[in-house]
Amino acid sequence: MFDQNQVKPWIDSLQEIFRNSRSNYNNLLQMEKDFQQIGTFLEDYANLRYALDASVIVAVTDTSGKIIYANKKFCELSKYDMEEIVGQNHKILNSGYHEKSFFRRMWQTINKGEIWEGEVKNKAKDGSFYWVKTTIVPLKDQDGKPVMHIAIRTDISEGKLAQEKLVEALQNDFTHVVNSMNNLIFKVTKDPDGNFVYILNEGKLAYRLGLENEKMRNKKPDEVYPIEIANMLKSKYDHAFLGQPITYNYAYKERQLLTYLSPIYRDGKVVEIIGCTNDITELHQVQEEVEFMAFHDILTSLPNRRKFCDDLHHLMKHSNKKIAVFFLDLDRFKQINDSLGHTVGDQLIQAVAKKLKQGIRSDAEIYRLAGDEFIIIYPEMISSDMASKYAAEILTIFEQPIHLDRNEIITTCSLGISFYPEHGEDSDSLLKKADIAMYAAKLKGRNHFCIYEQEMNQANEEALLIENHLRKAIDNKELELYFQPKLELNTRKINGMEALLRWKSPMFGNIPPDKFIPIAEDTGLIIKIDNWVLEMACAQNKEWNQSCFSSPLRVAVNISPLHFRLPNFHRVVEEVLEKTGLDPHLLELEITENSFIDNIDECIECLEKLRKMGVGVAIDDFGKGYSSLNYLRKFPIHSLKIDRSFIHEVSKNREDIAIVKAITFLAHELNLKVVAEGIETKEVIDILEDIGCDEIQGYYISRPLPKQEFETIYRTFIR
């Protein structure tokens, strides 16, 4: 390690000291001892050098890495001559196998004066590679700073070669196994610039996706995938290189892929990541179907109540704007279901859902709550006026009939509206308030909308009480018939009367029909009430025609659409006439347009049977609903009652005059009588007389009267 030329300066210095110190005997003795130690050192050094040269590979470098000494073993293994290697930087042996960080950590250790150990793959002069197990010992000066490094190496190439062959065999076996699997196994590392690159891509899925190893090796994600997917993958790889196992899924080439990433450590650092990708397309589709079913209605494919609650909660959490909740309920749906069957009912729900999706504004979302109930969310509602405008738009959606097979159905809806945060700050509260408002709209006569008001809570409770008491009203004899006379316009004589129901409740007092009739229809009580009214009106008219009237008069009775559409309704009428003994010609049934628009053929059949019996049929509130000229031609009816909304303004509005005139002309062309109701002034009577109206009815002639008062006014008119 040190030759004689290096030791000679030490001896010369010692001799000089000896010459200058003859006078000091003690110094002389000390010098002698020092010479003896130096001799011993030189002898030990020679033996050590021989042993090292014979057994291990030794090299010495300065602190910059320049080789200042190398023994024969070193030269034999590196295949460099002594003259070629001394003075060269140790980098001459770099094989390129190790990363820069490997050597950086090595220098950090020895520069601190600490011993470093490791296995190094070097490159010999002829280009061959060899492995050495290396121990580097820093030599320090008096201040403890390293001044040179002694590297002692052992050749481990044979063992490493065997290991590499084993790894290669295992890799070949691994590749064979992986390529037999249906998934994709891949490895990712970093290139010298820190970019992610693929170093392995195997498995059947790799070939199905066009990501086989030959195409992927040493490729960056950006060179393989679309930019969005590549950025996502690089983000996942970043996390995996931090030592985190990662799971993620994404869509690629119309397949849903699930990937697991695991970091691979070497020397305590993540050097690679291995990933396993599975094709979960079928599972994903099943999950989507299950999720869809959980949050959507099966019949209409609309979002359901659960989705409504989630969406509304999200809107309320992230919006500071007014949100409107519309509660929509179809009118008369129960009657349609009962008369036409549940299949038609389901078809109607589907058709309504389609109409609503096409008709509502694009920023709104529609949900099916249950049955015939729908919910609409408007996320940014500026004012109540805007809500009213949107509600009116929804009502117009239902103006056109819905065609289902052979059935032409006209259905309307009732709407209730609540606002966030004004009426509640959670979905249940807003839904409840909108429901209450919807019920209030039904009480207004259907085909209406109402915005929630505090007073509606009381009205809702009152409606429930009315329903309970209405069930007992007939048995408790709380119901009574009033009669309003009809006047023949030409003669100004009474030629009939309309029977009108009144209810005097011991609890509520006099309850208007427009308040309890909708409740009766919703609960089905209307059938029982209709039968009672029909029987009482026929019995009363039979009595009057026998004892009071100078000439026979016809009594008109309103029949609910629900009742009229029941199978064999004509038999109900027939039984009442037989029971009361009233001449069928003295009975007129008033039905609204909505009574026969659901199943035209059955309605025509029922009307024909009534006509054969001699019972007259009038269309009530004509012009208010679905006024089809087609059914006027087909249906065996004998008169039209023009809706009071046209009559009320006929003296002020020329358009209403034109409508009444057109209806009258049409009716007369079809041999139908025209009845005008809601007469309140003589001016209106004069206009109707000029138009050619046949009969009139209204408060100007007489309000509806109980039995005794009607008899009195009748006698007044016949004088």
C-alpha cells in the first residue's frame, strides 16, 4: 500500500532529530524505541500488503474519486493495467446499472467519515460486467476529515450471474403465467428525467386493449393514452411512488377497468410500481343498473323520491337562491284506473311523464313520487310570480288529449308549490307544504295551482274533518236538495229546474258544494251521494208533477264523471225511476265534458241506453273543458249548458259574445237546445235573446231554493 520511497522521508526526519538531540540521553532512548516501532510497522505493512493482494481487491481514491492506488487483483478483474487506471476517476468503471441516487447516498456516507457497504455492478475495460461486494473505509486527518478512501472489494460475479439466471427463468415463467391470465399486469418506473415509463405489460387483457408489451415498453402514459386518462394515471402513479397502495377505475376503449397499484421497494425506496388491471365492464353495468333502480322509477325511468331528497339536499347545501318545489297530482286518476284498468293507468303515467319531460323548462328536474304524483324542482326561482308563470305553463301541457290505443284521455293536474327556505329547510318539510298546497288546488276545482300559505294547514285539517263527517251526512239526514228554476227565454215561463245539493253540518254549518264535492270525489263518497241526490230529486219531481205543477216539468240532476263512467250506470238510473215512479222524460242528467272523454265507445253505448229510456242528457259547463265538435256529432245528447264564465262577461266582452253566438249556432245546427247559466242582469238576458238562446238560469231569475220556497216562486211565475 505504501512503498519505501514514501517511508524514507520519515527516516530522514528522525535522523535529523537524533543529531540535534545528542545531548539529551532520554531523547536518545526514545528515538531508539521509535526506530524499533517503525521497523515493526514496515514489516507488518509488507505482510498486510501481501495478504491483501493475494486475497481481495483493493483500491484507494482521493476525496474527489480519483484512483491513486489499485492492487493486482483490481487490475485483473477490471482488465485495466496499473498505468491505465491510476489517476482515472472511479466513474470509468460505471456500468450504468445503478441510479444516480445510489452513488449519491454512497458519497454522502463516506464524506461523513462513515464506512459504506454495498454490492456494485461495474464495467470492465472490454465491456463485460462484474459484481463486487464493496466496503469503503474513509481515512481521516487529525481534524477527523476524510483525506482518502480505501475500497476493499470481493468478486461476487459468479453468484450474481446465477441469481440473474434464476431471475430470468422466474421472469420467463412469470410472463408465461401472466399471459395466461385474463387481466393486465404492468410495471412502471421512472426514466433518468423523472418521467413514468412502462417496463412490463402482459396478460390477455393487454392484447384485447392493444397494450401489449412490445407496444408499451419504455413508453410514457402520454404516448399511449388520451391526455385526460394519461394525466389521471400519472397522478395515481405519483401517489404510488410515495409508497401508497392505490385503487382506481376508469373507462378506456368502451371498457370499464379496475386497477390496483403496489409500490416496489429497493434499499428502502420505491423504485417501481406494479399494477394489476381487471376488466369490470359487466360488473360496472350491473352496478349502474342497480344504482339506477335505486334512484329511478321503473315505470317512467324518472328519478324517484330518494333521488329527489338527495338532489334537493345538495341544492340547499350549495345554493343561496330560492328553490321551488312543485307537487303535481293528476286529477281523476283513480277513476281512470277503475274504469279503464291498471294497464291503461300505467300507460297514462308514462305518457304524462313524457309530456312533462318535453314541456318543462330545461333547468328544472322532474321526479315521480308515487302513483299519479310527480315532483318538479326549479333550482333558481326569483319570485312567486315566476312560480305562478311556470305553474300555468305546466297546466297548459295537459290541454291536449292523450291517445292510448283506442282511448282518448283528457287529464288535468293540480299543483302545489313550496319554496326553500321560506317554507322549510329540508326535503320533508318542503314536500309536505307543497302537498298541502296541492290539496288546496284540488279544493278549488282541480286544474289549478296554489302556493303554500300558513292558513292551508288549517284548511287541510278541516278537509279531513269534512271527509269524516261527510261519511255520516246521509245517514244523519244532513243533506238537502235546493232547486233553481230554468226559464224558457221566449215565453219567460219556468220549464224545469236543477236539483242542487246542500249540506248543513251540525259542526261546520252550511258547507258550500265546491268545498265538499271535491272531497267526496277523491274519497269515492260521491257515488253514494249521487245515488241519494238522484233518488230524492226524482221523488220530489214526481210529487210536484202530481200535486203542484200545472204542466210537467223536467228536473236536472248533476252526475259525477266518476259515477257516469261506472259499468251499467244506466241500470242505476233505471232502478231509481222504477222506485220513484217518475216518467223518464221528466229527468235530465247533466254531465261535464270530462265524463266521457276517457272511453268514447262505452260512453256512447251508455248514452244510447239512456236515450232509449227517454232520459235527457245535457253537457254541463260546455266550453270550459275539452270542447270537441266530434263528440257533439257522435253523442246522443239533447242540450248544451254554456259555461257561466262566458255568460258573466257577455255584456262587456265582444269576444265572449262571439263565442256564445258560435256555440248557439253550432248547437242549433245539431238540433240541440242551448242553456245559459249564471244570468245576473237583464242586459245579459236581452243579448242572449238576440243570439237565440233557448233557456236561461241564474240569480237574476232566482237563487237555488229549498222545497217550499221553490213552490212559492213557481206559483209566482205561472200567474
